[in-house]
Amino acid sequence: MSVKEKVQACRQELLKRLGTLVSINSEMGEASAEAPFGVGPKKALESALKMMEDDGFKTVNVDNYIGYGEIGQGDEVIGIIAHLDVVPAHKEDGWNSDPFEMVEKDGIVYGRGVSDDKGAAVASMMAMKLIQESGIPLNKRIRLILGTNEENGSKCLEHYVQKLGSVDYGFTPDGDFPAIHGEKGLMRGYYFSKNSHILDIVGGSAENVVARQCMVKVEKNSFSKKVLEDFLNDHNINFSLECGEKVCTLVVEGVAAHASLPHLGVNAISYALVGLKEAGYQDPFVEFYDSHFGLSTDGSGMNAKCEDEFGSLTMNTGVIMMKDGVIRGSIDSRFPVTKTVKEMMKMVENRLEDEGGQVVFDELVEPLYFPPDAPLIKSLVSAYQEVTGDLKAVPLVIGGGTYAKAIKNTIAFGCAFPGTDYHIHDANEFCPVEELLLQTEIYVRGIEKLLEL
């Protein structure tokens, strides 16, 4: 049988395993000594390790932070690094089905994680199983490393590297085909109010997601109701505005998208606050938000707008809330691969504070860049080309940060194919079954190529 035929024969097993993992709500939960990222991520890790143990892989659970399954022998390690944690999902957010019950319809599977990143984890698992069954000589160890905190800081992989070191050749199936040779730098942090008349505000579901909803309460008669309604209607924003005897409650509905591609979403926080400003609401914090962020996603309000031949800076404000009278919100900015953290901080230094609020960047990560002709890039791109016949697609630079930044000698390789929006981090996340099988075939060839290095 050809590799393609062997992969096709794995269809039902692949879907069974993926369905099992999707059924586990592995969004970050309350930490404990036994579950550093919550019960869900721990349960997903244990389930995946059991699958690999049943396949005959050597399995290791590294303190419930991360784990791996391994085949082969030798001093060098080929690492495939995927993640089992997911961003939050709720049926009421627009899902057509339970996000934690995988549904197959017309050759497409739906469910949280089918694309990001449980589908790729299972495809990699099946690829290793086929490699093992093929009997080809394995002069290196092949290790599928499965993390549980990628969506919230990758502390799982940091723990792995501290305990076990890096890999000699690696890829993370959490980006795009044909390969990712560069990842933008990262500036994450928060802003907070110094003075505000807002009574309450809450919005967003995760820091690395464009806010899908925002609720804000303000005093009645502190703004023009008509101007606010006209502004939101003119921008085709869904909203509700209810005014009681003393308080008006505004709920704005946006469109979620990954923070690295904020222009693909509609930020409910931004439209709520900018709408209030346009409607004459006088507030130091609202002025601060409008002047520093507003409706733009290019960082211009922070004096951070810049670009290079590989892409431009993006900025997203994903979560906002009020506690003890202070409003606090998150910032997630991805900057070009030819810039440095030092250069970016110099650009924003005069925009970090005014009388209405303050910005603090507390997570700064340099960009990742491999020349397109680097052996790791060339090997994996050729694997993609040989399996798909696609010779036009070229290695990419992305804004999304992957595990590749946290471990040496690693790039993102798949799992997304060119031209498809899989609704990752949004309602009705999906992946065609044939693409899961194609991923598996590409990963078989990719592993074979890395064995030759």
C-alpha cells in the first residue's frame, strides 16, 4: 500500500481519537498542584498519552505541564510540538452545535480544537504510527510533544525546555503550509484607567482574540442616545441599548478573530468606547482609549505603526473589565520580524501614559526568523510540495506566535492550508476530513525528510 492508501485506511481511527479529545473542554482552568493549568488540560494530556501508549510509543508525562510520545533511537531528537489546550467556546457565542462534541457534516468536522490544534496533534500522532509500522530505520528519536498552555503563555513548553532541553530538528503543526520561516515579535501587556465615570464594563473572552462582545454601563443622560445609535448603525454593528431610571446599559456585538489578524474581526470593546466618545460622553478614560487605540488595529495611536517586506504591525485589545473602580484591559501587539523589542519600546515610550490611563508592556518577545533556504525550511517545504503538488506556495511570515519561539531549531509547519479560514478562536471552528488526512500524509513525508538531515 502507498502512504496515501495507508493514511486513508486510518480515517475512522483518526476521527475517533479527535472526537475523544474534542469532547474534553481543555480551556485553561483553576490551577492546582496536580493540574497546573486546570483539570481540562490535564485530562486531555492524559487521554492523548494513553492513545500513544496503546500505539507502543514510549510516553512521559512531565508534571502534567506537557508530555510526549516517542519512537526511534539515537542521540538526535526530531520534535513535533502540538498543543491540546483550547480557547474558550460557548454554544451561545454563535455555535451551531456543542463546541465540545465533534460533529461531522458533509465531510467537514466541527468542534473546538479540530483545527487549533487537536486535529493537527492527532494527524501527527497517526503519522508517527505509520512511520513506526513502516519498519524504516529510525536513526533519530521522533517525539510528539503535547503541551497544555499554548493559548495562555506556553509555560508548558517553557517547563519542558527547562527540564529536557530543546530538539535538534522540530516543527509545530500550529501555523500554515508550506512552512513558516518567520514569526513577528510580540508585545503584550495591559492598560488601566486613572479616572473614569464608567459604572461597569466587561468584554472579550481571551487576550489573543478580538473581543466578540462588550457591555458597558454609564449614567443616563451622559451622552446622546441618537448619536450613539447612528454611529453603531452606520458601522453595521449589532448592539442593544437599554436605559433605566438612572443607568444605561450598552451591549455591543463584534466578530471574533485571532489577535494576530485583528482586521478580520470587529472589536466590540473599541466600538463601544469610541461610540460613547462620538456620542459626547465626557470621560478621561474614554478619551485615553480613543486616542491610544480607537478603531485602528495598526498601532498608530501608540505611535507604533510600522511594516517591512514581510508584514505590518498589528495591535489588539482583547479583554476588558472593571474592578474596584479601575478599568483594566489587555494589549496584544505583533511587530515586524526586522524590528527588535528595543526599537519598538523606543517608538511607544512617549505614548505610555496620560491623565486618563496608562499602558504597561510586561511580555516582550523578539521575532523568529529563518532564511527560506535553511535546511529545516527546505526539507519541510519539499515534503509539502511532493505530497500536494503545490509548487506555487512559498514559506510565510506570520503574526501568530507559535511554540517555535519557545524551543530551538523549530518552525511552524501546517496545519492550515493556503486560502482557508478555519474559524479558529471563533464559533463553528472546522476542518475538512480530507485535509486532516492530507496533513497526516505530509507529516509522514516531513518526518522522513528530517530523518535524512
